[in-house]
Amino acid sequence: MRDEVLKRIEGYRAWAVELQRGLTAIPAVSPASGGEGELDKALWLQGELAKLGFDEVTRLDAPDPAAKGGVRPNLVARIRGESSARTVWIMSHLDVVPPGEAGLWTGDPFVLRVEGGRLVGRGVEDNQQAVVASLLVARALLEGGLRPPVDLALLFCADEENGSEYGAEYLAAHHRELFGPHDMFLVPDAGNAEGSLVEVAEKSIWWLKVRTLGRQCHASTPEQGVNAFRAASDLVTRLGSLAQTFPQADPLFDPPVSTFEPTKKEPNVANINTIPGEDVFYLDSRVLPGVPLADVEAEIRRLASAVEAAHGVKVALEDVQRADAAPATSPDSEVVRLVVQAAREVLGITARPQGIGGGTVAAIFRRIGLPAVVYSKMDECAHQPDEYCLLDNLIADAKVFAAVVMACSATPGP
């Protein structure tokens, strides 16, 4: 039965391209990023789901007055298995990031361009590759009149690109009944070109806004002011010591250590001959699960206090995003074993469980006690100009997911 499903998936290449074309044409950008949200894209997808004959399709709207229609839609499409004792979920997200600088694109970001086996357009990899791959699995089962051993549910979420408040976080908080105690999640939201990465753990993430306050003055009389930029630069340099203060390593992760990187810098004064009285920069920290963020914060505050004393400034710290690492999915868990097995048997790939520094929506499901694996065969061009998806990668993902679903037992394994 598995081979029949895989053969059907291989025959859906043209359909996969047309799905990508339709999805790309609908810019589902968050209101927080200047868009209207995912409603139009969800309605289009609902129409496609209706053609396939799912046993159940449900839309769960999170209220958001800033979005079109006042809602951020989440869709669940379910195929009943021979047993409904548990569900294998394939979770993808509907929203995309804005295209960025238009001049860096070869063509219109929201018009799919097909270059042989390469599909180009905003969102085609992040996360429409996952959306379409999951639909291919479902169509192969439904057209073949086949029932998987357990339920298969496709989950299409809103708001992943801006923190999932209206997507997976909303569902976990307000619709916890959707998820059974023995369910498992496939989240195609990260991966590598080889298809060898089975992501099971993530670091804590902390985005920190650092605001340095001095006193503005003319640059020819610096003694009359307090240079906030100079003080901020000193603090950036001192923050380099965080890697030595927290040297712990974990070989499950790549890189195996915590990272602390100054990133965004806001403009201060507009002219050259004024000493800035205010300066703002941001720190992106990805911290191993065994290192408490509270300890990192205490060290950053100690460094900031030293800069205040040295320069006569005030340093204000403000969280932009802060999340302690979710519990890891055990590398020995059933869902990890099934993904590794499927990658080997279907693609001939040796895959292994690993932790990453980036955050994914899988953490939300791990926090409510459900095992989740992040897996996809992708070139990782998300958020870039001329974002692309390789059709071969999309088909490979669908085959791996189908093999996992078909191998899942109604009785939970170890």
C-alpha cells in the first residue's frame, strides 16, 4: 500500500506546480508586517480542500481586528484512519514575509516563475513547500481509497512568521482538545539540502533591545555632551565576553554552543556633526537549554552597569522576544525513528536527530507534551530575494511524510 501511495505522489508534479502558482498569487502577509493577513489564502485553500474529499475540514479563526475580516484563520483537514486512537499531524503555515526590496527580485514576487524544476516566488519554500507536500500525501490516500493506520490531519496555521500568537499558540491555548495524548507532529519548517536533518530540539531565544541614553551636543564640543553611541559601542564589545562566561557545549546542536550576536542598529542622529544622546541596538541570543536565561540576563545587566559607570550614561534593556527552550523531542522517540526510517527507505538518506539554534513552531507542540519533528529537504532560501523551491525536494518531502503516516501504529511505540 505504501508503494502505491508513493507512486501516486510522483505523478502529482504538475498539480504541485499549479498549487504553488495559486498560493503564491495570494500575499498572506501579517498586519504586523504591513499586510492584511491570511484570510484570502485560507479561503482559496478551503476550495482546494473541498475538491479532495477529506472526512472533516474545520476552520478555527483567531480574532485580530487589524486583519482582513477581523480574523486570522487556521485550517484543519482530517482523514480518518483505520484507528482514530491517535493522529499524525503535518503542520504548515499560511503566512509569508514581505518580498523586501523589489529591485533584488528578477520578477514579480507574487507571480510564480517556473525554471525547469525550480519554482521561484515569495513563500514557495517558506512554507508553501510544506503546504503542498501535505496536500500531495492526502490526495494520494483519498484518490486511492486508502485508509492510513491512524488519522492524518493537515494543519494550516496563521501567523508563524510573527510569533504564532494567532496560529499554533492560539490553537494550543483555546483548542487544546484538537490534540490527543498520543499524537505526533511533522513540521516541515526547516531542514537542509541533503535531507539529513531531523530537528528535535531548539535553543532558548532572546531578542533584546538595548537603549543607551547620554546627552546630545555639537561634535566640536564633546565635553558638553555624553556620547551614547560611544557607550553603546563599548557595551557591544563587552557583550563579546558572554561566549566565555557561558561556554557550555552540547553536541546535539549545531553550532554546539550558545551564541550572542549584536545585529540590528537603529539610526541615531541624521547629521555628522552632532554627538548622539541616544543609541539603540539589538542582541540576538540563542542559548543552550541547560543555560538559564535568567543567568544570561544577570550578566548582561552587570556589563551594562559597568558601561553606565564608565561613560555616565543610562542603559535600558527591553525584551523583543524571549522564550525558554521547549522540552526536546527525544531522539529515541517513535516519531524520530519513523522519520529516520522513511528518509533511509524512501530517499536512501542517512538522517540523524539534531538540535538547532533557530526557533520553529514545533516548540509550541513540544511545550504541551507532544513529540514534534522538524523535517524537510530544502535549500533554505527562505526570506531571500528570488526565493525558490525545488520540485524534487517537495516531492521527496511528501514521500517521507506518507511513509511515516503509513508506518505509524495505532498503539504508541517507545
